[in-house]
Amino acid sequence: MIVTPRLRALVRKEFLQILRDPSALAIAFVLPVFLLFLFGYGVSLDAHHLPVAVVVEQPTQETNEFVAGLSQSTYFQPQVYTQLAAARKALMQHQVQGILWLRSDFTRALWQQRSAPLGILVNGVDANTARLLQGYLQGVWQTWIQQQALRTGQVLRLPVTLQNRIWFNPALRSRNYLVPGLIAVIMTLIGALLTALVVAREWERGTMEALMATPASLLELLLGKLIPYFLLGMGGMALSVLMALVLFAVPLQGSLVLLMLASALFLLVALGMGLLISTVARNQFVAGQIAIIVTFLPAFILSGFIFDIGSMPEPIQILTHLVAARYFVTLLQCLFLAGNVPAVLLTNAGALLLMALLFFGLTWRHSRKRLD
């Protein structure tokens, strides 16, 4: 398309309006910083310094070494008890998250049977923390058994020998997984708000009627709204990526160029949703409520950002295909953690392209240069 003088004038007018009323700047730059700080530090699937009751019925050198190993771990904050009843009471009162029970025959069984069973009781109210705690304790137990075998010169015979190999996130930092998803969820809201609120504000102030009275075509009016806020949104996206890399230390394995291209494509989808909302709601409050309901909440719940889509009921899994953030979350997590995987990138980018065409098509169909 040829850039006409009218289009340049509309874009310049929009930038001047942004400078005079910097609410769009706040949405594009302040809101993502605030939300990334809030969710980036507030949402975590890791567990550190978990209070654990360690019941040692008969202290020995072996039990002391085992408890010392727990104390040196960043995952545990052990509290030693001599009786199981006292530990159970602490668990019931939520003073500890679990109980590790070393019975009185722990040392004897270790040397005579070359195995020393121990009891683990966890608080199952928070199922995620309970699973993490159980896995951490089992890991510490297996490591300690292997160290004991090496120290005594014995051969440790296990029915199965596990060799863990973690792909894409070897540090097992949940923040590496969550922050890219956060960026997708945040940019969904910001992209929709940038166009929905701004256009609705023009309807409220009566300036939209003045724009319709100009010789500018409908396409020029839409592009005049789209271009400035697309540039603002890309600026906010660049700031979010910079925070992810520098502040949260999330690795970027893929191409930065592909990341920007995928972001630009998704931002077109979000801006298209905002323009479509603005054709329905001509009030800022109503437009804001619609934007939150149809963008932020589905993106947060149905994008796979926190909740695994595969574990959802089948009708809900089908519904997630209508959420644009689902595809952008997959793109960001792939580019940040796995790298340039063509099968993943092309499939999800194609879905975003179809959604962008759909939203802009609906916006074009419902937009008219008249007041009714």
C-alpha cells in the first residue's frame, strides 16, 4: 500500500495525542514492567526451604550424617524430633510440610540388610508442593545411600539405575518456563487495551466524528490507529524480553529475529482484537472490561502458561484452540528454551496469521464511516 499524506497525517496526529495523554505509554511500558515484576517474582513452581520434621528415634552417626545432608540442601529446613507423635502434631498445625521418619532400627537395618527403609508423610493439601517435597526427599535419600556405599567400599545394587537427562531446562528453574508464558499473557492484555481503550475514548470525547468527516478512507483511519500502537506494543515487547533476559536470567536459545517476528505477528492479533472490541463498545469502561474478560482471563487459564492443556477435559482442550495466547506461549517457550524448531514455529505462526486475518476481517466488516 502507498503511504498517502493523509495516512502520514493520521499517524502523526495519533503520536501527538499519545504525547499529550500518555495513558497509552503507561499501558505499553509501565503495565508490562509492573505485571512482570508481580508475576515473575510472585508465581513460582519451585519449592525452597520447606520446613520438614525429621523424626530420629535413635540418634547415630549415620542418622546425624543424613540430617546434616538435609540441612545443607536449599530445599529443606529440617526440624528434628525424637517422637513421631510430636512431628504429627506439628504437621497438623501446618508448622511443617512433611515428616521424614528414621526409625530406631535405621542404622542396624542399614548395615545388616544393606537397606534402611524410612517413612515419608507429606501434607497433601497442596498437591504440587507435596509432590515436590516427596521427590526432593527421595532424591536426597538415594544420593545419601550411594555416598554411604562408596564410603564403605560396597557395591550398591539397585533393581533399576536411573540416569536423568533434562532437555531444554537442565537447571529445572520454573522461572525459565513461566516468564516466557507471562510475556505472552501480558502482551495479550496490553495489545487489546492499546486499541480498545484509545478508540473508545475517541468515541466518548467526540473526536471520532471529526475523523469520519475527513476525506480519509476507512482503511487509512484503521491504519492510522494501528501503526502507532503497533510500534508502542513492540516497544513494550522489547522491554519485556530485555527484563526476561537480564532481570530473570531466562536463556534465549533461538533467534532474536524470529522472536521479534513472532511477537509482531501476535501483536497484530492482539491489536485486531482491540479494534474489534472498539467497534462493539464505545465506552472506555465497557471496552476495558470486555478486553480483560476475552483476552487476559482466557490467556491466563487456557494458554498452557501454568495449567497443562493435556490434563484438561477434552471440550476445554478444543476451546483452547480459540485462544491466541496458546500459540504465542508455545512460540516463546520454544524460542527461549529449545531454539529454532521449524515444526513448532511454523505451525503456531500459521495459526496466529489466520487469527490476525480473522480479527481484521471482522473489524473491517463492522467498521463504517458513519455514526450509526
